[in-house]
Amino acid sequence: MSRPRRRGRDVHGVLLLDKPQGVSSNDVLQKVKRIFNANRAGHTGALDPLATGMLPICLGEATKFSQYLLDSDKRYRVIARLGQRTDTSDADGNVIEERAIGFSATDLEQALEGFRGTTQQVPSMYSALKYQGRKLYEYARQGLTVPREAREITVYELQFIRWEGDELELEIHCSKGTYIRTIIDDLGEKLGCGAHVIYLRRLQVATYPTERMVTLEQLAALAEQAQTQEHPLSQSLDPLLMPMESPVIDFPEVNLTPVVAGYLKLGQAVQAANVPLNGMVRITEGDEHKFIGMGEIDSDGRVAPRRLVVEFPE
């Protein structure tokens, strides 16, 4: 006889986890879900096991809006090992080529300039992108290479930090879909010596404040303290969460009266004042501006529901 499924909590918001090195994003996601005893959880763009730093984890109804964080800009600090190229473009892979380091500071600056702005990037075979239904890294682990289309990326800022011997440190502010490992591999080829990532830290996602990041150890300690003192988890852990609407906070707001919001919740497009001409909007209700979901302005200028929050009893 199977055990009854454990009932989790209906907790909603975004946790800014400081991911540790050496574990997968999915592993830490499951740990966070268990610590919060949450019904639902999802991350917003995986970090490689080697990487550390900001990994927003959406809980409950916030998972409906995780795509908007996948589409947001990111900022990274990266250290590259010069003179060696690996099959994965990072330190977790096997060295496939070694070459002497022979470039100058001028050569380096010219090479870096080529990565600034909008360019085309061919993703690494060791990535989670899919080809014919399978992830690229699954092919790569079988020794196979499959066609990959170049994708447009934008590097808003590529800042030189230091170059000491065979180590090069950079800070990169980039658009969604940018593979830092690929930038480093391509840079190594431009410099003629090869390179791979030995350290990668995601400093920021969108405009989330870095000071709100928490570690797994901090979460576990708070959960244990709540249990010891017989406090509810919500009292100890939930204040750490960013609001569930934080992934979409930069979208224009349309505020509806409770009556009009009621029709929207039934799936109907509604008329509203002060709406944009088109595009996606963040919908709030009443004088409290309670977030109820995302909508889109249709061809008639009405607000059509696209992704709405399910209301739970207090």
C-alpha cells in the first residue's frame, strides 16, 4: 500500500538563492522546495555545476512568471584559464588542446572589443538546448556533434578586471541566452592560445538586489530554528521571498476595479482606463493594487487575460 502524499504549503514568491559550486541547479531547487515544504517550485535558468551565484527560484504561483526571468539580462564574473582548451569549455571537461600564451595587452583589448554589442553566438554542444527532442549535451556525451544555429546575443558590458599569467578575469553584462563558456572559448581562439572557464559567478539577474541572496546553509538553519522553537515555517522563511510579481515588475501596470477584475478572472477581455496601445501588461486589482496576473492589449484596446494568479484562502 502506497504512502499518502505529503501535503505541502501554498507558498508564493521568488527566493534569490546563492547557488553553491559543484551541484546542479535542479539539485538545489529540490532542496529549497523541501526546506520550504512548498507545493511547487521552479528555477529561472540553470547554472552549470561549476558556477555559483544568483539563482532565482520561483515558488507556488510565482512559477507562472518564471519565463520573464529567463528572458532577462544577467551579469557574471568569470575567470578563464589561458593556454588550455577543454571539450566542455570549462574546468569540468577534458583538456583537448594546449598552446602557448603569446598575445599582448593590445591584442587582448582588440579581441574583447569584438564581443561587445550585438553578435551571433553558436551554442556549445555541452548545453541544455535541444535538437530533435534531445538535449545537446546528451549528443556530446556520446561523442556526437549536431547542427546548431547561431543565435543573436548582446553583450552590454565586457569589463577587463585582471590578467595575471594564465588567468584572465572579466565581468560580463549580457542578454538572455548568452553562454559565458562559449565567449571564453571563442576568445581563446581569437587570442590564439585557447581558454576555458575555471570560475563563474552570476552576480545579478534582472534588477534583483544582490544583498537579498541567501545560501542553502542559511535556509536550513532557519528551518531548524523554526522547528526547535515550534514556529511556523512561514514566520521564519517566507520573509526571505521577493513578491510573486517581481519577475514582471517592469511591465506597465493596469489597475482594475474589483468588479471589472471579476470579469477578467472569468476569462473575458475587459475595458480599462489608461492602457498602453499594445503589448503585455501587469494587472492589479483595487485600491491595494493586488497583483492578479499578466494580460495583453488586444486589437480592440481591451485587456485580455494571459496568465492569472489562482487565489488561495488566507
